[in-house]
Amino acid sequence: MAYVFIFMIWFASSSAISQNYCWSYKCKDSEMGWDTLTCVYSSIFQSTYFLNPCSYPFYCPLTQASQQNITCIEKQADQYESYPGEPCNQATDCAYGNCVTNKCVGSLRSESCSSHADCDVSLRCYKNRCTSLIKAGETGCTSDYDCYPNSGCNIIGFTGTCIEYFSLPSGSYISSCSRSKQAGFNYLCSSGVCLMGSFFTSIGTCIDAPVSKQINPQICSADSDCAGSTSSYQFTSTCTCGMNPYGTSYCQPFYGDTPYLSYFALLKDFMNSSALENCNTLRRFNENCWKLANESESLISAKFLAENYPLLQNNDDCTEIIYFKDYYGIEENAVKLPLSIIVFVIII
């Protein structure tokens, strides 16, 4: 399942100044006269996107251009850019490797390669040859992608060691802590959360995950409304415009809040299973890889909720269908287009 949502975060951030000024998202009223094939109508005067779901086999081609009308178009066949281990119908579907019995196959062990992407599943590219991944506890890695898919690379001094994800307790040193508004993030930390030592280095320390001071979902008007803490630190999250009929903003949850705790628990179990062994090493965090496993649907849904929590609060029916149908489990052909409209579109 493919989620169409990223551009909405761009919409929200572009409309916020010191406090959020958010547009509303709502189904169009029945008396509105615009044509049936307009799926998003932008009303600048009302600061509202009026929505009219497309009917199968048409869909709403969402783009990053805000405050513009969008028209339904006919759905095209799925396009693949698959890595080794992922599905294909023909050779051009494989970004890397060759299509063999509907699966992309990369270079095998000891065959030549120029990057990890060239190698088949459970292999890495080392000195221009595909070779085995490094097991947890063993040294020799320079990045996560050198390690087994349940492990990442922690470089202390000049030595890289493969460490199981979500295994390092608070207080452990890590070689890479990403910058983030609500503390940093690293998959090696048991909490998923780290704190950078300074702005001049990526080295950090695993810490407990911050928790919101208010109960989610929390309505906000500015980032300062979104406070969280651990026993030792205070943090501020992001106040994000939602996609609801009221123009309401919500705080992004902290890593210690229920949405992220649920996602991390599922991700840890998934990584400790054999599911990722069917993927190219570069794709371990990619949903196209996750979808190869039957048990991935709940993981993908939990990830989407945690990362897009404000956008999913108080959606009306049209928002669910146009923007989040995969998350809400709405089938492609849930809304049927009258035959007269189909004929009209074809003729025009």
C-alpha cells in the first residue's frame, strides 16, 4: 500500500508564521456547482480545501502545489522501481538487477558490484564484490547496511561494530545521533532516542524517551504548547496543521507517547524476524521491502500514524478517501462513477 501524504506537511509549514494559521479540509456541499471531476477545490477566501472524492477508475493526483484546484484523472498501471528481492513484471521494473520470475535478482556472492544496491538479498558490496553481511556483535562495518538487517553499525574510535537495533540502554554512546526538535533519534537505542553531545559532532548518548505533558491528541496554536519531558530534560514538539474541517492544529507526539511506543514495538519484532532477509540491505527501512512480508500491514499502519498523527485527527469522510484511503482501508473501487460521467470523460 502506498500512502499519499508527505506534501501536506509542506502545506502546513508554509502557512504557519509564529502561530499556526491552518486551512480547513472538508467535503464539498451538495449545492456547490463546480464540475464533478474536480476533486480538490481551493477557496482562498474561506481558507478551505473543498473535497470531492474521485470515483473508480479515476483518482485525485495530489501534488505539492498548494491552493490550486485538482482534477480527477484515470488511474495508470503501477510503476516499479524495484531493488533485488522486490517484485517486477519486466526488466525495466528493476532499478537494480534483472527481472527473473517476477522478482528482481541482484549480483550474487563474489560477483562484481559498485554499490550495495547491486547485490542480491542478504548481501553487501565490499571492495567491489558482493559478500555476506556482518552479524551482530562482529566488527568491520562502516554503515548499517554492512550489518545483518536486525543490526546497525556503531563506530567508536576507529572500530565499527554491528549492534542489534533497540538494544543499547540509556547512557550508551552512539556514533550517530540525528538532529531533531524533540531529541535525536537512533535505532540502536532501546528507546529509539538519543541526545547529541554538541552541535559540532553527531556523536550522542542514548536517553529515555520524552513523554508529552498533556494527553494526546493535544490541540495547539504554536510549538510552545507542545511540551514534553524525561526525568532529566525538557523538550518541545511541533505544532502541526491538521487536515480537518475546523483548521485545527495538533501537537506531534513524543517518542515516549503511545503512537511511537506501538510503532517501535512492532518494528523491533519485525526486525528480529526473518522478514528482512528477503530484501536488499539498503531497503531495510523501506516499505516496499516490508510489504514482502505478510505481517507488515500493522507495522506500516503504526508507522504512518506515529509520523503523521496531527494530520489524522478528526478527518472527515472525503479527507479519508482522497488523502488517506490506504491507512483507513478504503478500497479503490469504493465509490463508483456513473456511466454517463465515464462516457463524458472519454468523449472529451
